[in-house]
Amino acid sequence: PYDVKEGETPEIIAAKLYDSAQYHWVVLLANDIQNLWTEWPLSYEQLLSFFISEYGSMATAQTTIDHYEAANGDIIDFDTYNLTYSQGSVIVHADQYWIAQNDKKKIIQLIDPQYVSEIENQLDEILIQQ
């Protein structure tokens, strides 16, 4: 497991771990990331831009209700929330929801460097056969 740091890209991580940015595809492959723009964690600035484009401002994102959650984390409707808020149900605002989603993307898996050349060889064989 690896925690993606602010501003890190697959190329930066590959350069650190595999001594070459050209192995960025290994980072993506290990995490089944097919769309870098939607599946890679956003930087703080990108997240802020997202809030502005989607909600008009950060303040609006902080006051827009995304959903309601029971104390156990299950998503519930407004009526259930009203009946259970005293038991720990909460309002989840848009900013909280999207920040949590982005934070989940920061935890990735990395392949041990000793296996990268073998993966590359096997991938070459597969592509040659097709």
C-alpha cells in the first residue's frame, strides 16, 4: 500500500520506486486505473476548482447537502434522518463527500520493483501474440 502525496503523479511515483517515470503504467495497472482524470486523486487546487465548477464556490459546496447517513454509515433518506438524528445520523455536505471520495483514491497498491521486469516481459509476450 502507498499513500499518494499532494501533487504526486504516476510518473513521479514510478520514478521514485522504479527509477524511471516510464513505468507510470505499472502504477496505473496495479490499481486498475483506466482513466487518470477521474480515478487519480485530485490535488488541493484541482479539488477547489472542481467545487467552484460544480457548486459555484467552496462555500456553496460546504452548505449543499449531498446525502444523509445513519450512525453506521449507511445512506438514508431525509425522513429517516429526521427520525434518527438524535441517534447519531448526520448530514453529509458536498465538500465532505467529495473530499472523502478523493481521499479514498490516495491509497493505492504498488508492485514490488523486483517484479516489474517480469511483468513487462509477460506483457510484451501477450502483445506480440495478438
